[in-house]
Amino acid sequence: MSHTNRFRMPVLALAAGALLATGVAAQPASAHGGPPLRTLAHRADVRIGTAVDMAALADDRTYRSTTAREFDSVTAENVMKWESVEPQRGVYDWKPADDLVRYARAHGQVVRGHTLVWHSQLPGWLTAGVADGSIGAAELRVILRKHITTEVKRYKGRIQQWDVVNEVFEEDGSLRNSIWLQQLGPSYIADAFRWAHAADPRAKLFLNDYNVEGVNPKSTAYYELAKRLRAEGVPVQGFGAQAHLAIQYGFPGDVSANLARFEALGMQTAFTEVDVRMILPVDEAKLATQASYFRRLLDACLGARSCKSFTVWGYTDRYSWVPGVFGGQGAATPMDEGYGRKPAYGALGEGLAAGR
Ligand code: G3I
């Protein structure tokens, strides 16, 4: 993942710690004169959120103030993932996640928990134990239940929505052949939701994946899974479409119809990780197309009663994950590396101002 080289100054970290503890009370008007996105979002009855890079939050004063000013929902980009919270078996590192939850409380933001069960960013002790057979299926199920219960209980009452399982289907709608499916069978999904609900009955529990924005075999697999599990009384309460889009591909079809079918099941919906990458270099036409993609996703959310949460996966190109993964691509977020507002930022503001 590409991060702008940051020279971390201890004094900044101390200041960050102080600020994280105190936070800022009021929301100053956004520097561009218009109201901050979160002010417009409140009027539109939707949470506007961002994934948060905790290193940037500690080191970058502008990032820290902009995150507070513009967003009323935050998602841990990495620090609530299993590799981060339990790097060694039974040894926990909650500080970064605690810092985010504290920051959110100080700034009147809700928190999306990301993510409890995934095939990626698992701690090495877990994957090695499964690989060498020292952790068998029965023990793995106990370990998974303990992980979910421990993390969800720690933040009980402070997480609005949990991405309980992340990316469990392949593009063709078949179940991803992860260690969870291999070792535990498909029942791990229902178990994860039941365990999370037992640990925090108030948190809304989501399925979450990419390439499920429109109607396709993958999103239909989620629809059928949610329909079946809910009929069995499993607390599958939300469907999250990550929406990692790219302008060189078409905009997904049937987005509103897709959200509507989950809504018809009685579920909440959300866009959870929105960014719209492009092949560099940037030009005005690409930025305009990007802005249209952000706006069309937001309009689909505001057009669905069930969609009350719209989260970008980082809001400044300065810290975006995209360049480190997609060579030659980037500029995926609503602000540039210098926090300049791109047409996509304006599109979000206009969409929020237009409301439902
Ligand atoms: O923490 C280590 C650090 O100790 C080490 O020095 C550094 C250099 O290798 O790596 C750091 O770990 C990185 C981690 O982010 C934390 O910064 C990993 O290399 C890097 O691969 C990891 O990337 C994250 C990626 O998930 C992993 O798949 C991205 O930041 C994050 O934006 C991305 O987010 C995912 C969502 O969770 C799920 N949906 C897709 C989305 C994009 O892949």
C-alpha cells in the first residue's frame, strides 16, 4: 500500500494524543465555504463516513481536523482486523482501535467495525497453525468464536455497524474457498452472526463485499444467503457494498434494484468502501467521470430508505491504498494529495444537499 513518506515527529504524536483525548467540540465551517459534508449528510438522513488511517490520524494535523470536520462516521481501515488486534495468540493490541473509538466519541461520529471474519489480514499464528495442522477444525471454531466475542464485547455499545463477514463469495456466486470454509464448512457464516449478536445485540450486523453494487451472480448469492439465514433467525441485518470502482470500467447496472431487494428482506444497506480509481495521469474528463460515479452511488443510497450509511475508503489521495495495489492507477478519492477538493467532493456535497 502506498503512503506518502511521513516523518513522524514525537511532539506531533504527543499533541495527537492530547487532541484525541479532548477532540474539538464545534464543527468549524469547511474551508471551501460550503457546509461540511457531515452537515449536509445530517440533513439528508445519512451518515457520511470514511475509512481512517490511524498513522495519518496521529501524524497529520490536517488529516485529523478534516476527518473530524467532514465525516460523522469512521471505519478502521486496518486496526480492527484480526492481525492487528491479536498479533500473537492471546496477546491483544487494542490501542489503535481504542484510539479510533475515542476519537469518534470526541467528534460525535459513529463507528463501523471492520472486519471480524475475513480470509485476509489474519494473524500469522492462526494461518500457520491451520496450515501445519496444529490447529484443527474444532479448535479453530473455538478460536473464531473467542475472537468475535472478545472484540465485539470490547466495543459493545460503541459500534453502529459491524462487517461481520467480509468477501465470502467468488465472482460466480460460489463460496470463497477460505480457511473458514475449508475447515468449518458454510455454517461459519451463521455462527459468526450469532456470536456477534450475542456479544452486542445493538450493533447492526453486515455482510460486506466488493463487486456487489449491481445485480450479478455475486450479489444474488448474498441475497439468497441473507434470505435463507434470516428465515432461520440468524441476525443478518445489513448488506454492505464496498463499491471500489474504476472509471475504465462501466458503472454497475441495477444498483437501485439491488439495494431494493435487500431492503425488501428488511435489511439495512450501505456503501462501505467507496473509491473510484483511474489510470493515471489525471485529467479533467477523468475527474468528471469519477465525480459522476460517486454521485450515482450516493443517489442510489439516498433513493433507498434502507441506506443510511455512505463511507468512502479514504477521502484524500494522499493515503489511498489504491496506488500500492493497482500499478499506474490512483486518484481514487474525493480530495487530492493536498486536500484539494476534486469534482467528486463537489458531487457528494451536491448530492447530499439535494437530499432524499
Ligand atoms: O502494518 C504493516 C507494517 O508493520 C509494515 O511495515 C508495512 C509494510 O509492509 O505493512 C503494514 O501492513 C499493511 C497494512 O495495510 C496496514 O497498513 C499491509 O502491508 C497492507 O497490505 C495493508 O493493506 C490494506 C489492505 O486492505 C489489505 O488487504 C489496506 O490498507 C486497506 O485499505 C485494504 O482495505 C480492504 C478492506 O479491508 C476490505 N475491502 C478491500 C479493501 C481494499 O483492499
